[in-house]
Amino acid sequence: MKKQIIVGVTGGIACYKALDIVSKLKKRDMDVTVIMTKNAAEFVTPLSFETISQNAVIMDMFDSPDHWEVEHISLAKKADLFVIAPATANCIGKIANGICDDMLTTTIMATKKPVLFVPAMNSAMFENLIFQENVQKLEALGYSFMKPATGLLACGDIGIGKLPDPEEIVDYSCNLLFEIDKRKQDLVGRKILITAGPTIENIDPVRYITNHSSGKMGFALAEAAFERGSTVTLISGPVGLSCSKGIRRIDIGTTAELSEAVHDAFKDTDALIMAAAPSDYRVSSPSKEKMKKTHEDLILTFTENEDILASVGKIKGNKCLIGFAAETQDLIVHAVKKIERKNLDFIIANDVTQEGAGFSGDTNIITVIKSDGSIKSYPKMSKREVANIILDLLV
Ligand code: PMT
């Protein structure tokens, strides 16, 4: 079946180059549908895009409301990839801030499919911090960006902001499609065990200690692994998240329960990814009854819990073990110690003091350390993107 590409054309002087992009995508046997903004139609006529794409151009969502309501959802679903070229600062700013006031922005907001923005604008606009913040926000949410070229701009300035060569844009789009396709199938036949969320340790029947883990990192891993064809077992602490029906989910409370579930499931798995944040200690003697106020300081005694990863590390055989390290200081030093002590293949270190990293949010900032000592740091990205990077390591 032909790949379905939606090309979004927004109003910039580089619009005419989008005709060449559409033509080149067609030559690579793709089915292309063009959505234009009204401003784009001031530069190039919809008829030109219609002739080259051999599909009706979609532009005005207010022409016949009953029609577009169906149209933007069906486009959002049928696409394999959205390529927005040229993408103006205005269009990127609107998407970054949840504004959908035309057919293009509405369709992009309605899609779960990959979106590639190819910005083109004056260099001062491109370098403007407001624009750069919008780009970072969208990148963190999983949208892709192609860097503009540098050269003589339409305004006469020389600098960054030119739309890259159409051939390069088409190559970039094809690579993205290839990556997506590869990801779809590369874990078929593999069994992956993933842990997520916090554990809780009771103080008495109504109180417990826990931590800030929301489960989002582990759930993102489970969903990405499932999407890539793996059989997934997800062991989760108490979190408010749900997962796809095909994922086998086991809910636990305490670190001891997590340990039992992990050891049980590990027998029949190819890899374990421990994204959970188990409590290192439990209350030594939890009270059977609700503890009463005494108006004096309360002293609790804690007993160390089992280090689950370290114990699995002793029996790992040729299975793959991936741990996380949540640190607040000396990230690499502590993470390296953990990879050795727990006999891991990789450790994913996150400095949880950094904004956008670690607990609760939708993004993470990771450094991957391999057992051979090699280290690679990544910029802030969505937890789903982080998940795919970790799964690439497994593959
Ligand atoms: O859940 P989110 O809100 O999305 O947040 C994600 C996260 C910050 C929880 C995640 O990215 C993360 O860092 N998880 C590991 C948290 C942690 O417990 O780190 P640690 O450095 O204390 O432990 C190192 C490794 O040993 C971890 O893989 C942990 O799962 C494991 N461990 C820890 C304690 C223990 N008793 N047994 C273990 O197996």
C-alpha cells in the first residue's frame, strides 16, 4: 500500500518550493494530500498543488462544516506522516500553544501520527527565543524538526532560515518513515518485562511512605515496546495510569511484592527494564492499628529492602538487564557504580533535579551508560521518545 503523506503548506515566500516537494514525494510513489493555509494560497494557487498531487487540496474548514468535521479526522488518521513545509513561526507558535483556527492546525492537533516541521523564515525570527521555546516544547512532545539552511534569504539578509533543498526534505521524510516502519516490527517475538511507578511501605493501616514516581516513564516504555511488537508484562506500583489491553499488567504495592512479581515473571522474559522507583527501606514494625498522636516526636525504624535489580543481576544469564538511576548529584559516578553492582547491560541515568527530567512530568533528560563504559547524553525529550531510544538499545 502507498504511504499517505499530508503536506502542510503555510504562508511564506518558500511556498513555491513545496510544489517540488510534492512532486518528488509523488515520484517516490507516495500518495500526497496537501493542506494549505489561506496565506499560503496568496503565494501559490491550490490548483498548482492539486495538479501535481492529483488530489483535492484542502484549505478552508468553514466552507461546509459537516464536511470538514469528518475530513480533518479522516486525514489525521489516514496519514503515515505529516510534513509541514514551509512551516512559519505563526503555524509553529499556534500548535505549540494549542491554537487550532484553520484546517491545517486543526488536523495536526487531531493526529497521533508523526509530524515533521520544516521551518523557513527570516533569521531574526528563527533565533527569537519565543520561537525557539515553541520548537523545544514541540520537540519535547515528540514532534520532529528539520533545521533550516543558511544562505541568502528572501528579505536580503544572509543567515539561517532558508527552506532546505526539496530533495533533502524528501530524503529526511523517507528516513523518518523508514524509522517508523522499522520500529513497528523490530520486537516481534520478544518478551519484555517492565516495571513502573513507586512502591508503598505501610506505617500503619492508614499511612505509608512512598515517592514521587508517577509511572509515566515505565508506562511509556511498555506502550512503545507493545507498539513495536513485543509481548509486554508491566509490573506497576500504585499509579493513576491505564495501559493498552494487550499488555499484561500486574499491580503491586510494596517492594517485597514487586520483588516477588519480578522474580516470577523474569523466568519467562528476554529483557527486564526497571523504571520503577522501589522504596529502599520499609518500616521495621508497621503498627497493626492506626497510630495515635502522642504529642511527642515520632521515631520510626526502617529495615533495608532487597535490591531487586541486584538480585536479578546474579541470575541474569544471557538476558538483557536495563536499570535506571535517579540521582540528585554526581549523576555519572553514582550511575556507573550501579551498573557494576547490579550487573546491568545499560543504565539510564536521570538527574531528577533538572527541569523536565525524572519524576511526574511528560519529559525526561537521560544519559545512557553501557556496561563497556561508553556514555551518551540526550537532550530533553518526551518519555515516549526516551522509551524508543531505550528499546533501540535492546534491539
Ligand atoms: O515514574 P515517573 O514519574 O515517570 O518518573 C520516572 C523515574 C524518575 C521514576 C525513572 O526515570 C527512574 O529514574 N526510575 C528509577 C528510580 C530509582 O529507584 O532509582 P535508584 O537509583 O534508586 O535505583 C536504581 C535502579 O535499581 C532502578 O532501576 C530501580 O528500579 C532499581 N531498584 C532500586 C531499589 C530497589 N530496592 N530495587 C531495585 O531494583
